[in-house]
Amino acid sequence: MTITLTVKDYDELWEESQEHSTRNPTLEAFEYFCETPKKLGKGYYRKADKDALQSSQRSPPPAR
């Protein structure tokens, strides 16, 4: 069976899913996690914010 969605419908499904997702305590501050909307199946979407990751990492001290 084929499901046809508009971009607006698709975005609304993800927004609704994001509202109902639980925060995963094992994630770092720069990570993002969202459960896949039930109407689209099972799974999750996870990504790391590269800019936040780079700013959270410290450079090693300069060699003397």
C-alpha cells in the first residue's frame, strides 16, 4: 500500500513524534534523538551537532 504525504504532513508527523519522544540520558549535549512517527514505522533518528561537538572538545595543551 502506498502512502502519499505532503511535505507539511511529513513535517507535522515528525514534530508530533518529537513532542512525545523521551530524553535519552545517555546522550551528550550535542546529540539529537527522535523516535520515528508511529504512522511511518518503527525506529529513530539520531544525529550529532558537529559545531557543538567541536566546541565541547578541548585541544590538548601545547607542547613545551
